[in-house]
Amino acid sequence: MKRREFIAAAASSMILPLTVNGLGVKSFNENSSLVKSIIKTNAAVSDRILVIIYLNGGNDGLNTVIPLDQYSKYYNLRSNIAIPESNVLKLSGNLKTGLHPSMTGMRDMYNDGKLAIVHSVSYPNPNQSHVRSTDILMTGVSADKYSETGWAARYLENRFPGFPANYPNAQMSDPLAIQIGYVDTTTLKGSVQPMNVSFEDPVKFYQMMGQLGSVSSEGLPCCDAGELIQFIKQQQVLSIGYSSRIKQAADTGKTLATYPTASATNDLSEQLKIVAKLIHGGLQSKIYFVEMGGFDTHAGQVGTTPLEGMHAVLLKKMSDAIAAFQNDLKLQGTEDKVIGMTFSDFGRRATSNTSKGTDHGIAAPMFVFGTNIKRQGVGTNPDLTSDMEPPTTTSGNKNQDIKMQIDFRRIYTDILTDWFGVTTATTNAVMFGNHKTTSIFSNVIESTGSGSWPDRGIWTAGSMPATSDYVRIKAGHIVDVGQDLTVRNIHVEKGGELRLLGNYNIVTTG
């Protein structure tokens, strides 16, 4: 076994800027709201946390986020598993979209402005193999490319250069990332070794590390055998070095919210409860990774009624756990520095099968949650006529998939650039390319091309600008307006054009 193969198997003081938007900071005293805002923002960037929730198996998006504006088409595609329209959870301010009736916790988060739905997420030339598609999503590459490192690991390697040499240290005494579980995720796989520490229980982890004692690097054999043993010892040294900090944070942190009763130690609620305690206990880890299995629902997705069955149970566990976690962060006073996101292997077919299940598909919704999201929808409900693949069915093939609207790498890009504050150049390097923003952390929506105002394809957010948006028409783009508009403001860059097709009113509310 080669060393790289072995490692893969074993790896399971802010400086205030001189100017801000051209304004000299010295022109404001230390008590000014601008200076306070700058200080708060910069401090927050260095202290921000991402929680990644992997829904293992490929979640059925169409029974998770239900297009109420096309209910009859939805029902006809999957009549044996369709959620009754009267039971779909309605969303505040969004009459077109609803959630599965088991998802009351996440419904409440949406209504509180703390949950965003990213519609029809996938990537070009999608792969419907669990192994390959998950690898693409975890490494952040195109379908025809491969990477030895995870997208989040590359970010951490850039932020903490030289890791693992000389870590922990005075500047970063805590693990860079934490995974609840023992099989290391590819998402956090670095170029040398995993960027995370993995465990299921922080106290037991500390006890186990204490039994190892000190680790010596003397007397190693030469060549490949020595390198492999050195790698294992390096893993042990890091784990021992971090174990006391992890236990200290777990002992200090308190559970302030009520979590659902767990049926097993690896339930999502138990994992997120540990994450919340570590955050409350002051652990400075930047990324947490948790996982929930069971979403490969080829058969028995629903029970005697569509409101029962495997998928309903899974969605309730997910929703209740995430809602409890968000409430815990609120009670801690830490929710402003944490965002979370879900992802799954792929979506499932729009058409159900005869076994009351769904087979591997293409696009599915992601959720992004926290108090710092600026919009609650990226993209639109999939059009169950024009967004289908293939567009029409035949007597020999009734199966249809939902096309991609949003490339998953755009969400990762926004997390790196707008959440963690990474420069655009660095983000492009981490993500192996330039992926346009979705504006999920911004109330500014930009044009991405020319077209008519209602065309979702010409806007960064994948939908027509809302009344709460600031709009920027980029240079070289012509946007045709054939209706009255109300937005916060519109800025047309030099070389861009907002072309009125008639006597229409444009109202800006400032």
C-alpha cells in the first residue's frame, strides 16, 4: 500500500483599516457608530464558525420543500407519496413554497428569518453514484476532475499555514475543525493529513488520549515504513495535544435548550448538542462536521399515509435537532457567530417509483441557517414543466429529474468570501475557479447577464429582485423592464443599461 493510500485509509489583534469606502476612519471618534460597526465586523470575521450537516444517502428534495404554486403537477409526478396539500407547512411571506409537515422546527426558523432555502442545487454533468457524487461535493470540484483534498480543508490550510507542524500554538490552541464521529470526512481532508479531530464523546476522547501518554519519535525504521509510523504518531501527538482543550470546553459549556430525545448516540440532536456545548465552552474551532444517515429512500419512503414513514421520521429528526441547536446558540448569546448548512449526495427523482420510494436524481434543496443570512430564498421552486430532465416522458420511460439551478460551489464560495472574509483571489484558488455569488449573505443582488427583469437566470440570487433588495446592473448588461418595480435602490454601472419597454414606474424605497 502506498503512503498516500494508507493516509487516505487512516484518515477516516485586529488592525483597523485606514479607510472604509473611501472615508478616513480618523474622521470619526471611537464612539461613532461607524467605527463600532467596523470593529464588531472585523472581530466577528475572525471568530466565525461553520457547522456542516451531511444528509447521507441523497435526500428527496421534492417532499422536503414542496412547490405549492404547482401542487397539481407535483401530485401527478408522485401520487403514491405526495404530501396532502392541506398538511404542507406554510411559510411566512412565501405563499409559493411549503415544508414537509414534520419540519415544524425549521418552519419556525424560516418564519423567524433564520433559515434560507437554496433551490435545486447540483453541478453540471451530475453523477448519480453515492461515492462519486459525494466526493465531488466534499472536494468542491467539477464532475470531470478529482482532488485529494476537501474544499473546507483547503480553506483551513490557507488560513493556518504549515499545519500540523507547530500546532497547537499560542495563536491557535484549539483544533481547526471538529467532526463528531470516527470516520474522517473528505471535506476536511488536508494535503498532509485531516484538518479535524474526530470523536463521538469529548470526555471519553480525553480519557482515551490520556491513556496513550507521551509519543516518541525515536527509533523509527527508514523509508516508507518509517514515514507511515511517523504519520500515525503525528496524529496521536495532535490528538493528545488537543484533548484537554476539548474536555475543558465540554466541561465549561452548558446545554441551555431542550433537545429532542435521542434514540441513539449518533443521532443528529446528540451531535449538535455536543457542538453547541463546545462553542459555549469557548472552543475556537472554525468548522464542525456532523452527519445523519438513512436518506437513500428507494422503498418505504412513506408509510400507510404519506405523513408517516421513513422520510417523515428523518425530516422530523433533522428539523427538531437544527431548531434546538439554533435555540441553544440564541440562549448562549453566540448565534450571531455561527452559520450552518446542509448537503446531501444528490437529489431524488421527481417521479416516485412503485415501491413508495424515489430513486437517485439530480438537484435538491440545501438549507443555510443562522441570523446572518440576508435572503431566505436562492433560486425558485423548480418549474415542474420546464425544469425537468428529460423535458417529456415516453411510454417506455416515465422517469423525470429536476434540473440544476444553483451550482453548489457558489454556496461554498459565499461561505468563504462573505462569511469567513476570505479574499476573492484566495477563494478562487481554494475552489479551483471563479463561482459567482448567490447573494445569500448580501442584500445586494447583481445582474449576471442581459435579459428581462423577471428572468431568474440573470440575477445572482437566481430569482427576480425583491422589494428589500439593492440592485446593481453590471457593465455590459442590458436589463429590460416591462412592469412597475419597487426595490430599495438601483445602481447601473457605466456600460450597463436598465431599458424601460413602456411607461412603467420604478419606486426606490432607500
